[in-house]
Amino acid sequence: MADATRKIAPVVEEDERPVVQPAPVRSRRVRSRRRWLIPTVLLAVAAGWYGWSTYGKQGTAETVVTEMPVRGDIENSVTASGLLSPIKDVDVGAQVSGQLKSLKVEIGDSVKEGQLIAEIDSASIETQIEIAEAELANLEAQMIDKNAQVVLSAANLTRQRALVAGNSAAQSALDEAVAALATAEANVDALKAQVRKQQATLKDARISLGYTKIYAPLTGTIVNTSAKEGQTLNANQTAPTIVTIGDLSTMTVEAEVSEADVGKLKVGMDAYFTLLGQPGKRYPGTLRQIKPTPSTENNVVLYYALFDVPNPEGTLMMNMTAQVFFVRSSAQNVLTVPVAAVHSGNDGKSGEVTVVTASGAHETRKVEIGIRNRVRIEVTKGLDENDAVVVGTGSGDKAASSSRVNARRGMPPMF
């Protein structure tokens, strides 16, 4: 009965068993992350806003750039480029034709005025002299004969006059005697003219003989040789150049000045130049000439301004490139500021600057100005060396960078 009365448990199919779902672990993690993410984002936004408001505005804000006035030299000048050349140079040529027998100098040699520098073969000219001398001797011999004829004709005329006076000769004989004397005297005069001509020819030949020896016309340096020993020179049409002598004791600067600046130059104004190899050394001079005829290169009109500088040591050479400055005005040990710091007035002698005071306030001052150039301007009144002058505006990073650059250059810092 026990078995009968035992309740039989219902058989449940495997597919019909209730499925026990696992706990939603991933959902819980997502909700947990969201709870932490929202405060983090809010904190980051707050920190970003604080940083931008504190530092960002400060970095992008416009900063006043200042500079302290500097005491030093200033000049207003016209700049140009030029070349160096000797103050004097001479092309020494041959005046007679012939073979260059000897050349006694080389490029770079120093010569004195009157020094023998070359010789031309003189054999041909010496022959011409001998011929001229012989011809002259012939004419002089003929002159003796002609003078004898004059004496004879004069004696015959005297005799015929006596005979005619005594009625011992006809008048025609006297007339013939007069004509004979006149002819003899004319022959003498003609021969004298031939003698003078031959004497001149002989003199010219002797002068040509002197030209076969070539002497230096001035004291200087041989800067070029155009002929060689053994070369045949033909001087019939043009005088061939043998050497060129230049006086390098004084050099001339030929500066090319544009037509826009040439009107600013005056003869007698101070000038100087520097060389590429010696940028810190000045060679001073005085403007002595402005050539009226310009040269045109690529539609650019240039005038030549000349001034001279001594060259006792011979360091200045021909065709050196010079950076030339013609000084219109200059001043030494004066107070200067950048051009950008001054607002000039209409009269060109006064202006205004903005100064940053010790408290940080901006103060506008009237100043008197003097010499100015493209970079700086002289302040004669209204500022001292301790005033911070506003030269512009910029970002804080830009101002700091400018201050560091000025510090490296030895310039006052820019605040």
C-alpha cells in the first residue's frame, strides 16, 4: 500500500525544464562605468575651462612691446656700390713701327717717371737717318755751286753796266746779265728750301729713333702688358699699347648712384666705403665729381659719383667692390629710438612717443627729433635712457622671443 499510496512524481521532459537565467553581469558593469564616467568628464571640462581662462587668454592677449632708448652714433646716408680704380692710369704705346726688341718690366713692377721700360728695333730708322744725312750733304754741296753762280752773275752784271755806260756794249747784253743774276739768286733760294726740308726730314728721323726707346710717363705700377718681346708693332694707323701704368698711391671710387638718389648728393660732402673682406673698416673721402652723363643698364639709369682715398700701404687694389656711403648728416653719442616708436609731425622736427610708466600706465609725450634713417631716429628732447618706449604690439610669446633676440644682439630687452 505504501507503494500504492506513494505519489508518483511527474516526469518532466528535458526540454520542458525551466531555464535558470544567469545574473546580468555586463549590464551591471556598464551602469557602474557610467556612474564613474560622468563625474570624470565634468571634472575634465571644469579643468579645461579653468586652464583656458587662466592661461589661454593670457597667451593670446595682445602685449605691448617696448624698448629702451639707446645712446650711440647715427647717420643719414645715401648708399651705392662702386669699383676702385687708380686715380691716374696711362696706356703707354709705340709711336713707331717695328719689332719689340725688349720689354723690361712685368705686371706689378713699380716704375719711376722717365724709367726705360721697352725698346723697339731701331735698325730701319737708323738707315733712314743715314739716307737723310746723305741727301742733306748733297744739297749743301749744290748750295756751294749755286752761290758761285750768283757771284759770277753779279760780276758779269757789273761789267756789262760799265760797257754800256762807255757805249762799248749793247743794252741787250746788260739785260741778259740782269736776268742771269736773278736766275742764280732764285736757284739759291730754291735750294735753301730743299735744304730746310731735308733738315726737317732728318730731324723727324732722329725723333723716331728716340721713340724706339720707351720711357715711363709717370711714377706708378705696371697694371697690364699688352705686347710681348719679339712682337711686331704697326704704328701707321693706331698706336699699339705696350703696357698700362697706374698710380695706385691714390685710388678713385666710382660709385653707381640711382637717379632717385643722385639729387641728394653735393660735391664736397663726406663719403666713405667698406670692402667685402673688411666690413668693419671705413675708408673716408670727399665727393669731388658727379659725372653728368649716366649709364643705362636694363632700363636703370645710374650716375657715377667719384671720390678719392689715399692708398699708402697698397692694400686697395683695382676693381675691388666697395659699398659706398655718402653722408648727408650724422651725430655722435646721441639718444636714438626705433623709427616705429615715433609718430612724426608735419614739420619733421617734432613727434610723439608712447612711454610705459613704472606703474604700467601709458603716457604720450611730445619729443623733438633730429637725424633719422631707415632704422632709427634721434630724439633731442623729451626722453631719457630710462624710458620704456612702445615700439609695437604682439603676443606674449612674440614679445618674449623679441626680448631674447635683442639680448643676444646686445640690444635693450623688449618688455
